[in-house]
Amino acid sequence: GAVVSQHPSRVICKSGTSVKIECRSLDFQATTMFWYRQFPKQSLMLMATSNEGSKATYEQGVEKDKFLINHASLTLSTLTVTSAHPEDSSFYICSAYTDMNTEAFFGQGTRLTVV
Amino acid sequence: AQSVTQLDSQVPVFEEAPVELRCNYSSSVSVYLFWYVQYPNQGLQLLLKYLSGSTLVKSINGFEAEFNKSQTSFHLRKPSVHISDTAEYFCAVGGYSSASKIIFGSGTRLSIRP
């Protein structure tokens, strides 16, 4: 199947700093990328949907100024957590979708710890 | 709007016993249905999916799921589980286009006892 690479897999940052997470589709072009957040022992909550070259669509309750999403190309989307706080600590997962396969492929996730 | 309900948060079973993980969905439009598996501290792996055609879909590692439109269900089954099947299983529903979100159920933790 198609491969989605997410980087970094783990990151620890200090409160108040910003962290960027990259999501790359390695062998296909992703028409749409999704960003999810997963709290311990809970399901994945969709944060936003991004299409290449356009602004991301955020789910209700997700702060767009805090979680900046850039979808610069058909193979790369980035999520930047700005001014991170301990409550932002979570597991973030991206997925890339292509109409060719009618399924979304998931990255391995990034565990963010804000101290 | 679409939603997915996984009634069982945890399912403990003995090794080599059969298992069924339940999933019900709600949607006003036709959807695709998925089962994903997540091992500890890892991302999601697609286990199987229903797009159209035969209502019984199978994975390579012995799992199968049956789409039941009248009951709006997509239960996951395996006739004999192995220790390595211990993981979190998520049922998900998605629409017919790339603009459609994939909505996940709350997950079922399958724990296998020797």
C-alpha cells in the first residue's frame, strides 16, 4: 500500500514554544490530508482537513490560530502547534487521501509532550 | 452527518477463541466502511474495507466483516484469535469523495489471554 511518513515520531518541547509536524505521502499525490488528535485510550478526533493550495478547514472547537496547517504541495502537509502548553500534549496523526484508492493512508503518528 | 458507534470499549477473550467486535454507523448518504487496527504507540493500519459489491470482506490475517445495510452494522469477526491480535480496533465511516472526512468510532480494545 501507499506510504505516509510523519516526522518526528516523538517530540518534547517547553511550554510556550512552537512545534512543527510534517506529513508526507511518499509514493503518491494526496488530494486531501487530514490531521487527527488522539488522547490516551480515546479515539481519533478530526482536527482539520487540508487541500493543497487552499486554506485548511477546521473542525468546530479547534483553534486555527493555534494549530496552523500548511499544505504546500500534493505530497506535504505540516501542522504547527504554536505556543504549546501541557494540555496540547497528545498523539497527533495525519492521513493522506487520494481518489485513486478511495482510502486514507495514515502516518505513524507524533507523540507531543509539552513540559 | 455521519457517526460510528462501537458498543464495546474492551473485549477480553482467550487465545484461539472466536471474537466479534461490534460497529454500527449512521449516515444519510452512502458511505465506505473501514476497520483499522492500532498497536501501542503506533499509527493506524487498515485492516479491511467495504466499498461496494460483496457484503463480506476479508483481511489477510483472518479477520472478516460483513456490511449489513438494514441493520447499519459492520461487525468485525475472527474465528480464532492469536496473542498478536491484541490491539485497539477502530471502526470508521467515510464518504464517497476525497473531501469526505473519515469519522472514527471510539475504539475497542481487544485483549487476548493465553
